[in-house]
Amino acid sequence: MAWCGDNICLGIRRDYMIINSVTGALTEVFSSGRIAPPLVVPLPTGELLLGKDNIGVFVDQNGKLIHDGRIIWSDTPASVVVHKPYAVARLPRHVEIRSLRAPSALVQTVVLRDVQKLVQTDNYILASLSNSVYGLLPVPIGAQIVQLTASGEFEDALALCKLLPPEDSNLRAAKESSIHMRYGHFLFDNGSYEEAMEQFSDAHVDITYVLSLYPYLVLPQTHIIGEHDKLQDLQELARESSDATDEMEAYSLQLHDSDDKSPLENKKMSHNALIALVKYLQKKRNGIIDRATSEVTEEVVSGAVHHSLNLSEPYKAKKPNKKRPQTHRSSVAREMANVLDTSLLQALVLTRQSPGAIELLKGLNYCDLKICEEFLKEKSDYMVLLELYRSNDMHREALQLLNRLVEESKSAMANADFSKKFNPQMIIEYLRPLCRSDPMLVLESSLYVLERNPSDTIELFLSENVPADLVNSYLKQHAPNLQSTYLELMLSMSETGINPNLQNELVQLYLSEVLDWYKILKDEGNWSDKTYSPTRNKLISTLESNSGYNTDTLLKRLPQDALFEERAIMYGKMNQHLRALSLFVHKLHMPERAVAYCDRVYEEGAQQPSKSNIYFNLLQIYLNPKKAEKEIEQKIIPVASQYPGIQRVNSTTKLRGGRMGRKVVEIEGAEDTRFSPSGPDSGRSDGDGDDVSDGGPIMLNEALELLSQRWDRINGAQALRLLPRDTKLQDLVSFLEPLLRNSSEHRRNYMVIKNLILRANLQVKEDLYKRRQAVVKIDGDSMCSLCHKRIANSAFAIYPNGQTLVHFVCFRESQQIKAVRGANSVKRR
């Protein structure tokens, strides 16, 4: 029988039972076995050890089995006493001592036959025989610790350390640290790397001691005190209890003997050893990085205070004093962080955890730049190396490396994964964050990708708002062949367009290339104004779609006998439409282009009356070639600043009042509202109907075709006056028929509208007459709505509703009051 808390454990016959002393509840546990009688032994921890033949089973206070809790004796014990941390059993042939800790290994065997009884006292155990009594005295704890450590029983040795007296706390800490270290070495040598790291962590050793087990890791030079010096201090404490610690010291030194490293290094270089090191360093990292950060913060604060004191020093009286030596601020935490991050990076790379290494570099880190750079180059881990450069603001080196890697990825020797990993897009993504901080570096490094991936590079410049003038000037100096490419893509991709300076720059580049091409063809005798090159097409398209370039400068560069289409487009931009149309018709011989030009100007100038008679200008050119030839042969002087609008055609010639003119004017009753008869080109041209045919053949067929196709956009009366007198009416059917039909339709519509307006007017007049005929009956009971007196024979007024009657005097007074109130409210506002 034995007490266990509020319960009592009983061994009756072959069964164990537990009775609760409060409630009286009885619980059966299990049988005691076939041979031995019941055996109940209370433990210091409050648990019970129950015997079952040669096995001792550990149960809790309620009789439930404890996991992996049992002691297997060599024979069936007659009795068991406990002397922490051992269980002493009385067996038939000897006394057996085993550890209470799993796996309950055999500690000692005392050969005493026929022991009758074991009695436990405070410091020893008495063994009673038939004719004598023996005392079993425990070996001192310190000596037991040394023996257990020497025999490799590190767990038991650590358990005994907890039994040392409280006053020997330093000695206990030294012994525990020494045992953890030896246990860690033992586990490390046997391949249990993670368990070994846990022991080193429990030993509270610096990471430099653990890293010494990995001699192939390159560590930075530091001023940290070596771990061996600390161990010597700990071992001096441990030496006070026993000389056996000399063996520990010798073992520790033996592990670091450089002559016997080769067999151990082969094990330490294994993958599992490095994985365990990574976990160990990651567990230690947060605390070390926090201390290093705090150290930097303290230095910054102290530096700021020192700077403020120096600023206030000139306002104080200077006293002669001796210079104090500057105290060296310890940087142990930063050096330790430097060692940790440098070794962690190498371990991550060696275990093929490059993503983890990249994440390490993206955050706050203290990696040694030189060591990590050489290591990563040796291992060819370029992704981590790029992140190392980025984290240290070594962008130029990173971009040089990227350019080299992209070039190597295009070679035939590069594998598919390498080519997929390194491509020009990677350079663009690296440059993106640098556009705002260092645009010049971006420009210097973007030449490579601008040649190979121009659209994405221009998109980078636009999306990150790199100054366009800066980009253009840099390309102009260092890569002129890419300047036009940049401006083209910028013009096509920018929603708001580019500024006039850049537009002018692009047009000048196109024009220079076209002029060189023109000179080559002219020397060969193959030049024609209808010959086009890709660059000339770009030039013409840019001239037509943009207006920010300087036409004055461009016209000076154009040759007098070529490039008439470009000259015509620029005349159009200057509103010199007559000159532009003359070039299309007489120099380029492209009437269809002249008509298209008129259509574009007409549609663009729908709200500008000065451009509404552009077709009439074309008719003048068709029917008055002499004047057009003289206009072209004159010396061409840029007139952009002198003529902001379309060149006005002389219209001082009086219109002849012939019969035909009067009839046509009558026909034009429904003339298109877009045309302004008072416009600058609405009168007759310099050559009227009497002298049109002078100076050469006219282009009558083209003029008639224009009239038939654009009859709705041309002033019919002006066109008929311009035609030669011998023009056949049959040739004008296609012009006059739709014109007269449209005029008649407009006339009918206007008559309908006129009649509708007249009818509406009559209805309004009728309604007015009806309202004026209203009758109001006033009798003796009629009251004024304002003064509420009878109206009688007084003058009266009636409101528009026909029911409200007032005295005329009251109405006038009310109007005056309203006028005064309105004036006062205006003043208050």
C-alpha cells in the first residue's frame, strides 16, 4: 500500500487498485503478474512504480500508464527503494541499481546474496542480511557526472547536474555547458546533426564555435574573443569538483586538431550537416540582428548628441584641457551578425536554397560583400549574386553582370534553363526601380536592351517618367542610330504625344537620311519624286500627322527641284493651300492627291470659314495654270511667321452682271451654310473668265470631275463664273443636276418651314386677342385683395389670372414696395 496524492494504491493478491480517499471510488489498474506478489513504490515526483514480475511499470496518481515508463529488472525484485535519480532493487542474488530515466539503463550491480531488507535513509541505503548490515553510500554527484560523461551517458549526467546544491550555480552552469558541448560533438560525429545543434544551443556557445566545425565555410575577420578562451574559464570552474574534466578539455582540443580533420570534414560537408547549420543559424539570427541594430541606433544617437555639443561649443568659454583618448565603441554585435549572415548565405547556397538566400539579402543583412561575392562567383549562383549587388547599391556591377549573362544565354553552349532565366526583359525589370533615383545609370545601361527589345525599353522610359529630353540627348551622343527608334516608339506609344522639340528632332533625322538617299539616286540618275524609301514614307507620315516641327527650318533644307510632296505638306501646315495644291497638280501630277488634300482640309476646317473654299482654290489651279506656274517658279521663301492663315486670293475684280450670273445666283438659294461668300477666297481669282485660257492648256476635265464629285462643297455661282465661256452645258449636267435638285429641295423645305412659322404666329395672335377680350364683372360686393375694401367706383386693376381684383392705387403702392425691397436685398448682397 502507498499514498499517491489523495489516492491510495493497494496491491491485493494479484491485482492493483486505487481508492480515492475523498469519494471512496475504487479503480482497478492491472494484475501484478503470475509469479511475484504486488509491489507498490512511491516516487518523489508523485507517481508510482508498480511491479509486474520482473518489470516495474510507471503510473500516475490515477493509475494511468505513463508513456515509455518502465524498468526491466534482471530478475523479479522482492522490494524496491528509490534514491533519486536511481531505483535500487533487492534481487535474490544481488542488489541492482538502475536509472529512473528512460530507458532505465543498468547503473551498478552489488553482489549481496540473500538480502532480507532494503531501508532508505537521507544519505544512503541499508541492506540487511541474515548476519550483517551493509551501507550503500552514493558516489559524490560531481564524480558521477564525470563518470557518466566519460561513458557517454550525457542525458544522465545532465540530469545529475540539476541535483547539485543551489549555492554551486556557477559550477553547475559550467558542467552543463561542458556536457552539452561534448554531447553535441558526440551527436555531430554520429550524424545526428540537428540534435547536435540543439546541444550547442543549450551550451550557449557563440556561433563561431559551431562554425569551426565547418572549415570549408569562409568567415570574415573579426575581433570577437575565441570560444576556446571562454571554454577554459568554464573548465576551470568544473575542475574544482574533479580532475576528470582534464579529459573533457583534451577531447575538446582534439576535435580542433588540424592534423586529424580530413575524416571529420567528409562528414561535416554532407547535406544534412549543412541543413542543420541553416536551422541553427536561422534560430540564432533574430536576436543577433536585433542587438546589432540597437548598437547602430545607439551610435547614431550618440553621434547626433556629440555633433550638437560641438555646435554649441563656440558659444562657451574655451578652457585649456588635455585631450581625452577616444573610447573604442564595441561592435561585437555587428561583427557577430556579419559572421552569421555570411555563413548562413554560404550554407543556403551549398544546400541549393537559393530562394532563401535571395530573401536573406532582400531584408536587413550584414553579409560580407567580398567573401560572398567570391563565393557566389565560384558557385556560379548568379541570381543570388545579382541580389547581393542590388542590396549593396552596386547597380553598375549588377547590370554589367546581367549584360554578360544575357549574351552567354544566346550562345549555342547555353542550356534551355539558363537561356530562360537570363533574358533582356530581366535587365529592363532591374532598371525599373532605378529610373527615378539614377536616370543616367539607366540610360548608360539601357543601350543593350534598346537595340534588342526597343518597345519594352521605351515603355520603361514612359511608364517611369524618365525625362525625354535627357534620353534623346544621351542617345544623340552615344547611340545616334537608336535615336530615331526611340523617338518613333515614343511618338507611337505616348498618348499625349511628344513635345515640339522632339518632334522637330525626329523630322530632322528623317529628312537628313532622305536627303542623303536623294543625293545618291540623283548622282546615279535614278531619282524620281514618285520613288519612296521606308524612311521617306516615315517622313511623309510624320509631317502629315504632327505639327510640332519647325517648317521654316525644314523648308530651307529642301532642294528646289525635288521632294515636292514634303514641301506641299509643309505648305499645308502653314495654311498656304494654294501653293500646296499647285505642287500636287503641276509638279507631282497627282490630281487625286490634291482632291484628298482638299477633303482633309475641308473636314478639319469645318468650323473655320477661312478654309471652306479650299475646293475653289483647286479649281483656280485647274483653270488658271499660268498663275500656278509663276507661283512655283518664284523663289520659295518660308512664310510661316508672315502668313498665319491661308494666303488670300485677290478678289478686287468686279463681278460682271451678266444674265447667266443672275440666273445662277437665283438657283443658289439653298447654298451650303459652310461657305462664306465674304471669305478671303470667295471672289474671283486673278484670272477671270476672259483670260483663263491664256498661258497654256487648262485642266478642264479634272475641273469638271471635281465639280461632279464635290458639288455639295463648292459654291456653284463662283464655280460657273470661273469656267471658260465655251464650256458645254452637257458637260455640266453631273454638276448642275444634283445642285439644282438640292437647291429645289432646300427651297421647298424652307417654304414649309416658313408656312409653319406663319401659322404659329397666327395662333399666337389669336390667343392674344382672346385674352384681351376677357370680361370682369364688378358689383357692390367686389373687394380689393390688398386693402380688403370695396372697389366701388374707384379705378381698379386685375391680375393675369382674371380673378384677383385690386385698387389701382393699391397695385401701384405694392409695386413700389417690391421695388424698394429688391434694391435693399441687392445692397445687402
